[in-house]
Amino acid sequence: MTACLLGKSLGRWRMGRCASAKKSLLSNHALKPLVPTLFLLVLVIYGLGDKLRNFVLGIFVPQYHYPYAVALCLAQVLISILFLNLLHVLGLVPLKPYSRSLGERVLVPSICSSTHAVLSMWAKAGSSYAGLFPLMLPLLPMVTMGFSFSQKLSSSPSMEISVLMSILGGTSFVITASQGLPSVDLLEYMYAPLDLILHSLSLTWLAKVSEAERHHSPDAQASIFDIYYTQLVNQSWVLGLLWLLHPHSPWHVLTHSSWQSLLFHGYLHAILLLGMALNFLVGMSALCVSPLAAALLHSARQVVQPFLQLM
């Protein structure tokens, strides 16, 4: 009994310490000029990590004939859950047990995020990531801003930033489209816009849940790690159900894999670990900063690349 009470009090202390640290960082005027530099650093790290993952995925899929998008997404989510639990056991991340009420509130972003992950992995695993999917990415900040204003989030950008991001995203989209596209699969005309909308909605809804939690008392308040962890658990159920219903059943995927090859394991673990880290950065950006910051993080390379090609 004493140990249980001590554990609860220690968890509350950690949560309070994290919240107070965050508030002190935001209120410290000396550190405010470093925020853009820090975000730029994260932007560069994310861009390099995303480029590396796409490179490894481009080798892994054709070499081992492994286009199983649902299986890869589920494995990535399970590794993320395992990693967060490991950090919790080591005392580095405070986590509450899975809450059904919180799970219901993040059910919509969990479904949207799971569907987005499968569609994006499907495009990257095939030849479709050279078509409409990268073309639509510059529009992600614009759509995310629209959802942010519709949800009346406190982290919604100002009108000046909204206009600037709309001009940049729209111009990038027009430049890329004017350069022509390779042959586009008919499914892309449906999947690419759907992927864009679902990703924007998941980021916005996740931030909405985070803002609602801040109005609760400290004892009943879920931390950003609790929200992200709950979303991951929901995603594991959604992706698990989708995998069971998919033509590429678990038995088919497990029996058609080169488990005896060390290179296969190396490529697979690299894809899963890089994906876990990139998704964590996007999720934390949506929860800690704003949905727009997360959208920029995910789409910055596609927004800037057309302008660099014109130089």
C-alpha cells in the first residue's frame, strides 16, 4: 500500500515537474530567440531521417518483395509502444495506465493516423510515391490550418502566417505540377487527397485533445506522453484488425519473408526504428507546439524543394 502511494506521488511529481519546466522555458525571454533555431534543427534532422528511411525502403521492398504496408505499420506502432514502456520503466517518461475515456477521445485521430500510415507506406512501398502523394504534401500546412480554425484551437496561427504558408504551399504545388508527373495510378487520385485530409485531421484532433486536457486538474490531467501512448495503443488495435481483414494475412506475410537473411533484419529494423522516431517528432510537435508545426515538419522538404530547383 505504501509503495503504491509512493509510486503515485512520484508520478504526480514528475508530471508537475515536466509541466513547470515547459512553462518556465516558454516564459523565459532569454530562451525565446532559440525556439526558431531549435525548430530548424529538428526540421533538418527530420528531413535527413525521412530521406534515409525512403532510401532504405526503396532498397528493401523490391529486393525482398515485401510490399506489406499494413504489417510494416503495425510493427512500427508495436515497437513505439514497447519503447515508451521501456522509457517508463527506466523512469525517464511518466506514463499512466491506458485510460478508456482518453482512448475514446483519441479514437478519431487514431483511426485517421492509422489509415494515413497505411496509405503513405503503400505509396512508398510501390512506385506511387513519385506521383500524387509528394505533389499533395505542400498543401498539408494549408489543410491543417483550415482544420485548426474550424476547431477553434488556441494554437491556431495568425492571419499573417496563414497567408504566408498558403502562398508558399500553393506556389510549391503549382511549380511541381507544372513540371509534369509520371504515370499516375488511378487509385492515387482517391488515396492521395484522402491521405492529406486524414493526416491533417489527426494532427488537429490530437492537439484539440491536448488543449482540453490542460483545463483539467493536475491529478486528472493526462500528459502529452499519455495522449501519444493512448493513440499508439488504439492504432495497434485498428491496424491489427485491418491486418486480419487484409488479403495479405499474417500467415501470408510471415511465411513470405526472408527471416534467415541478416540484411533483411537490418533493413527492416532500420525502417521501423526510423519511422518510430519520425512519427514521434511529428506527434510531439502537434501536442507541444501546434498542428501547423507538425504539418510543416512533415512537408517542409516538399515545400522547399521546387524553389531550390528553380535556382
